[in-house]
Amino acid sequence: MNKYMEGLLSAISFFTIIPVRGNREISRNTMYFFTFTGLIIGLIAGIPYLILRPYSPLIASAVSIALVLLLYGFNHLDSIMDFGDSAMVRGIEAKQRVIKDKYTGSGGIGMLFVIYIPSIAFLTYFRPMSGFLIIIGGEIVSKYATLISMYNSRPFGEGLGKMFIGKISNNAIFFNIIPVILVALFNLYYIAATAMVIILAYALKSAMEKFYGGLNGDLIGSIGEISRLLFYAMAFIFAASGLSLFLL
């Protein structure tokens, strides 16, 4: 099998619950398809929005966000909860200890509301096709922001975060921009929204490295979840200002 096809199947198998015969071992080729998994998840999760939006914006938005979380195997949900708990304590050692423990406190529950309720609310604003494209774009940008956050980063601990950071290359950064460019063809405002999110995600990564002494898998996953929300927020701002984010 072609090494790039192996990388794609490995990425789908590792990062999602989609049943494919892929190798779950992460390689440098796997990292080439980080944003491609976002494209696939966005397409799948966007279909219910496209169908249900004419009948109920709230149900359409809630179903699509729930499907996004499910298709990733709730891994990012766990990350954002661990981040929420650790954000409530002070000191690098305390933050590292809390983010790696198995317990969930009020900070973790609260972070779920902070991230996902606004995400659902923003999506209710858009028309069916615009919302469908925004869901796809949100997953691609989320994954690309996650990838950027790992580039030249300082890991702590010996978990998945350190492994991912060690496998990021310049080629992976450039290859993963292909889905970003494809979706950007719909409208130049997508490029503006994406650029803003990447800048904010990089600033968030820098702050996390400062306050946590580095990054681990939960922090990396949290950057992706926050980046999706930021993209929805940018899309909402453009739309509410009378600026069409997409041509459709």
C-alpha cells in the first residue's frame, strides 16, 4: 500500500471512530493528514445540519456538535475538561498534576458549557448551506490550529503529546494546508477568519507553555476545541456585520 494512503488510513483510524483498516501506530506520514481528518468529520457532521436546519436551527446545531464529539471518540471532550480543572489551580506543578489526574471537578464541567454552548448558539444563526460549510471549515481550522500548536513546542510528561510533538515536520505543516486552501476558495473572509484563529491559537499555546511549563496531549486537544469555537465566532461576526463568509 502507498505510504501516503497508509498515513491517511492511520490518521482516520487513530483520531476518529470511523471503522477503517488503518494502522493505529502514529508515524510522520500520519501527521500529513491531520487536517484531512477534520475535513472528513466536518462533512459527516455537517449533513445533519443541512437536513435539519430548515426545521429547527437549535436541533440542527446541537446534533452536529454532538456528532463531531462522538466521531472523535470524545477524546477532545476529555481534554477540554482536564484543561478546565487545571486552569482553576495555580502553579506549574499543581497544574501539571491536576491535568493528568483521573478526576473531574467543577472547572471541567464549567469548561464544557463555556466551549460547547456558545458553539451551538453560533451555528443557529446561519442558513443551511452556510452553516454546513462553516462546520466543515471549523473542523479543518481546529485541526490546523492544533497542528501549529505542536510545532517547535516544549512537551511535558511522557504521553501522546510528547509523541505528537516529536513527529511534526515542516512537510506536515505545508501538506496539511491543502484542505485549508480548498475551503478558502468559497470566500476570502474564510482566509481572514482562519488567519485570526491561527494567531489566537498560537498565542494560547504560548500562554499554556508559560503557565504549564510545556504542553501535553490534553492541552493540545484543548487548543483545537477552543479554535473551533473561535472560528464559529469569527464567522458569526462576519455574518452579523453583513459580510458573507461564503459564496453559498
